[in-house]
Amino acid sequence: MAKQAKIQLANGGEVVIDLFEKDAPNTVANFEKLANKGFYNGLNFHRVIPGFVAQGGCPNGTGAGGPGYQIDCEINPNKHERGSLAMAHAGRNTGGSQFYIAYQPQPHLDGQHTVFGKVSKGMEYVDAFKGRDVMEKVEVVEV
């Protein structure tokens, strides 16, 4: 079975992301664990740069926070395309909870960050982000 992330936004929108469990199993497992225990609920997209990325997952909303541990990168052949979901980090193998969704291709990030999913529904809500947009609920489900 495949896995999807569902991000319910406070504005009523929903972003659905197909997860690449085969290509990034540990990253998907970490995201699923955090999502399904409610870690992301109520957090916001603290970094929104149109044409680049929308980044969220920082518990203190500054971009400096995380879950209290780090995970290794799982660099794979997936490219940073429009709607790609990838782990943010401060250097190789320093990811934790922060992730971003690319607004358009970002080839300079290929091979640097773990791409572990792609938006399949609701990219229009990501396009409409103004900054500080709140994730009401994030969950990972099997489909």
C-alpha cells in the first residue's frame, strides 16, 4: 500500500502529498511518526518564498527548532519539481521535523536534500500561502 500525507490547513484547504516510502523509507517513517503523534498540528509555514519554497515544521516558528533529534539524509533520484516535498536541514544529516514544498523546479537542491513526496492535490492552497499559514492537522494514511 502507498502512503499519503494530508495537511489540513486552518483556512479550510487540504494538501495531499504522495509519499516516496521506497526511495526514502526512514524519512517517511520519521514524518509519519511526527504527524501521527500530532507534532505538526498547530504549527505554521514560517518561511514562504514565492517561486522557491514554503517551509514548515518548526515547533517554535523561527526555523531553528526541531524534534530534539536529527535524521540522516536519504538522497535519491527524485528531483525538486513543482510540488516536491523535501526535508529542510542545516547541513547534511541534520534534518528532523522541518520540511518544505517547492513552488517550482529547484535543481540546485537536487542531491542535497531528501525529496520524499510530491503534492497530488491542493497545490493551489500552497500557492496562496502568505506566510505563517497554520497546519491545523497533519496525518499520514495508507491508500
